[in-house]
Amino acid sequence: MDPFAQLPLRDNLRGLKPYGAPQLDVVNMLNVNENTHPLPDVVRDTIAADVREAAAGLNRYPDREFTELRERLAQYLGHNLTAADIWAGNGSNEVLQHILQAFGGPGRSAMGFPPTYSMYPLLAAGTDTEYIKGFRADDFELTAESAAAQVTEAQPNVVFLCSPNNPTGTALGLDVIEAVYEAGAASNAMVIVDEAYAEFSQVGTQSALTLLEGRERLIVSRTMSKAFALAGARLGYMAAAPAVADAMRLVRLPYHLSAVTQATANAALKHVDALLANVEDIKMQRDRIVDELKRMGLHPASSDSNFVFFGGLEDPAHVWQELLNRGVLIRDVGIPGHLRVTAGTEAETTAFLTSLEEILNESAKS
């Protein structure tokens, strides 16, 4: 039964399902790529103090331009960026929505390369932007030649490049980004490089931030949800030419970043080193997962993120359920033979690996 049958819902939204992942109360939650390490005490204390101070002025609207936050984010990113190059929203999803509101919309199109972040088509639908599905090679890689040819043929107005890609975890080479940018010139396409997991990249992996200078149609989006362990605070941001940030001001809601959100993010950015200290531990657990999955005879992808995408499973739905029965929740991303697991703490990673090996051994005996 159609729950919207009696409502004048837009036709392009009918039949869609909202974004969602299971939110279950289990011991080891490794399904939505959160940073499972708690905030360091010094960060929690600073946030509490700064939010308390902000509370004294909650009867007034917050700084509409979130000036201090943009300055701190520019300083964190480096690459000669200034506050004028920065925009932020309630999670990187709102930033991406702002971009589509400004550069997408009716009669325009956005292109992505599945399998990739599942919110891209939903954000496109929400802004009445046509979503064009590109394609990847059988090993889920995306080459510069293939991506450029697809953009040249489709002539989209917006292109999503997820690097490291979700759910596969692999980063794109800068040559892919450069090729797509050049190919998008014919349709004046905005090119978004979604770097939500950039802080977890392998040594030597270069950020698209290095390509921003001289490319006014290029946008690099980031988040404080992952490496900064602030998923609950909802703060995403982007770096681009100042004119792009000005375009975001045309579509944002008034005072869209609350005083509490700004205070929380600013407080966290006072302790970048403390927050990023856990990143190296997460990368260690990620690499441990890759090594152990290979030992078990499975096929993990090389990962530049805080999660591992792995194949070689005859019945991933069975494995997912058996893991859940043992108190380990990971993600079934709907790709045959594959599952995805977040790299958690050492204890959480051990629980996953031990449980998975038990399941595989039981299956081999049956």
C-alpha cells in the first residue's frame, strides 16, 4: 500500500526509500563508519565549557556567517585557504544539498559512479535534479579515461566523486579528478570531491585540496563526523572558490548553524592533535582487518578509509545475521558477495574478526 496515495507528493519522490541503516542496540556497532573512540576528556571539557558560555546568548540568533568557525576550518585545512573559501552546514549532507540547490534543480542533472555514497541520488531527488548513474570497472575502480568519457557523454551539471569512495574505501587518483574537471568544462559542471574519510588515507595519498587553485568549478567537501569523532554534532564543510561559498548563501536557511553547533565545532578545533591521535589507531585496526580477512580467504579492498569493504562471501546475508547474533553489527550494502565493516577499537575489531572466523569455519563444516 502506498502511504502517500492521498498526498500530492512530487512524482519523482514516489517509490523512493529514505536513507537509513539499522540502529540496533548491540555491543559492537560497526555498520555506519562512526569513529567508535570516545572524545578525549580535554575535548569534552572544552566543548562543555564553550557550549555553556554560548548558552548565555541563546536568546539571540547565532553568527549567521559563522566567522570564527570558517577561520578555524581554513587553518586546519591549510593549502593557503582562507575563511572566504569555506562553507559549512549541519553535516556534509547539508553542504551537498546546498550545492545541488544552487547548481542543480529542475532541468539539470547530477552524475555519480555507483557503487558510491547512497545519499547522492536521494539528495538529487530532493532537489528535483536528474541523477545519472555512471559505472565502474568490475573491480569497482574508476579510471581517468573512463570517468572523463562518461562525463563527456552525459554532460551533467554536477559530478560527485567520492574519495575515498564509500562503500569500497578506495581513494581516487588526482588524475581522475583532473580529467573529470576538464571533461565537465563543456557543460560547465561543478565537480564535488567528497573527502569525508580523507584523514584515514594511506600515506602518500593526495587530497583534492591540492587542485583547488585556479579551478572555480571544483569543490572539496569534508566532515567532522569521522576523524573528529563528532558524528552527533553534525558539522560538515567544504572548500572552494569564494564565489561558490557566496552561491551557498543564496540557498541556505537563515542562521542555519546554531550557536551550540558552532561552539561545539570551534571547541573541538582547539584540540585537533588530541582528536586526530585516534586516527592512527583506527588505521592500524583497519589494516589488521585487511590482513586477517586475506588470511581467512576473503577478498578485502585496499582501504583509505576507516572501514573495509570485502568480498568472497557465498551468502553475505547469512554472515551478516550470524555476526549480529554474536553482538557484531556491520553493513550489508546490497552488493552481491560483499559486506562492509567499520574499523573500531582493538576490542571491537577482535570481536568482529573472532566472530567472523567462527562463522566461516561453521559454514565450511556444514
